[in-house]
Amino acid sequence: MKVYRILIVLSLLLNMLSAKSQMELLEEYHDELCNILVDTSNSIDDYFIDSNESTLRSTTYAEFSTSVAMEANQEFERDVRLRLRLSLPKIQKNLRLIFEDENNDNSLYDRTTLNDEKLIDKSYYLRVEYFKFIRKKFNLALGAGLRVRQGNLVPYVNLRSRYDLYKDNHITSSFYNRLRFYTDGETEDILEFNNLYTFDESVYAILRNQLSYSNKKFYEIAYHDLSLIKELNEKRQLRVGIGIRSDLRNFKNYDIDYYHIHMLYHHLFYKNWLYYQVAPSMLWREENGFEVSYRLMLNFGIYFKK
């Protein structure tokens, strides 16, 4: 019996040591990739601006995440997401290079669907963006880039603007617009009117109202969402909200696509770069006759930054 107990203890210790060595190996890979990202952005910076001046603190970062979702009356879903932002402070402190997949580019993304595509099959957006405060309450960003999908390249011009309509200690109201022109003739425009309600340092609410238009689609998309956010600590966050999405024809005749009650628990559980999210929700979809369905989405992600 003593030998059996000793074997169990040794097995547990070996498993713990194995897990520790795997985390150490993961940390080494993570640090190496962070250094590669920052060195790459600095090399681009140095190529255009030959200067011995010390560089500003790098805001270069990348994020990679994988998701799975289960929902009644829906097929099992999975997805991967990727976003990269290189800062170029020597060239211009307000200049950055952005590379992201179609989910990250989509401001209407609300966790109710996953693309269920492999990385090689997705659309990607690569752009150079210059952002600047024109006035105290007005922010403007100009960009030019490429939409890439399976070898097809479509250049586009991007214009983002934000205007702060009202701001005090408890309420902030802002208007946001993203206008995009593609060389294949497509035009996209996303309008937002958002309110931020601050109750204290750790509790706040966000009311989002969005309208999306594309001349390639026969309808417009409207989305409204009210979410309450609680910062549990510096690494944990809890969100609860309700949202509704509708399709419009010629900016009228609201046809409700779905509405949902959603929750999100976010935990940055290892240092400042490894996180997971648990996102349960209840949905009423038009395609199911507005019968309630239950959905669970799990995300696991890694930040790469210094």
C-alpha cells in the first residue's frame, strides 16, 4: 500500500513538473514572438527614418484567439481570429499598420455567429492608418489598404471619424462613422451613436446603436445593445446585456432578425497575456420562429505585446 501511495505522489509530481515545463516553454515562445513583432515594427521605422534617437514605448501588439460555440438548432461552430497592429513612432507617432481578419474588422460582431472558416479561407484587411485629433472633441483617421481573400486583392480607402457630443463625470455620448470605398465599386458605411454611463470606477454601462449600409446588399443592418460591465479586478470582468438586430429595406420596415440576452466572463489568468472567456446567452431567432435557444461560446486567446 505504501508503494502504491508513493507511485501516486510521484505521478502527480511528474504531471506538475511536466505542466510547469510546458508553461515555461510556452512563455519562451511568447516572449520570442513579442520581440519579433517589436523588432519588425522598429525595422520598418528605421528603414524610413534613419535616426539614433531612442524610440518611444512600443504599442505594437497582436492577438490570436480560438472559439467554439454550441447552440440548440444550430451546428457546432468553431473559429479563429487574428489581429496585428504595428506602431511606427519614428515615421509619425499617429501612424500605424494594421492587419486583421474579417471578424475583427466587423464592428457588428456580437458573438451570435462564428465564421467556421479556416485561416486560409478568410478575408483579411491590411491597411496603413493615420489618426489625429482635429479638434478637442473630434477625432479623424485616414487609411488605405487591401482586402485579401484567397489571392484576390481589392484596394480600398478608409475614413473613420468620432465626435464627442457630450461628456461629464457620469455620461459620455459620441457619434462614430466608418466610411469605406473599394476599387471594385463597393461602398460601406457604418454609423454609431453610443452612450457610456459611469457609475463608479468599476461599474459602467454602454448603450450602442449601429446602422450598417453596403451598396452590394439589398438591406441595411441595425443593431442596438445595452450592456452592464463590472470590473471584478484588474484581470477579471463580467458583462451582462441585451441586444436586438434587425434588417431594413431602404432604411425602413424593421424586420427583427434576432434578439438575445448575453453574458461574458473574461479572465486574464496567466500574467498579462493569456485569457479565456465564457459567454452564455439566450437567443430568439426569426429563423426558428422566435423560440428560445440556449448558446454557449468559449474563447481562448493570447496577447503578444511588450
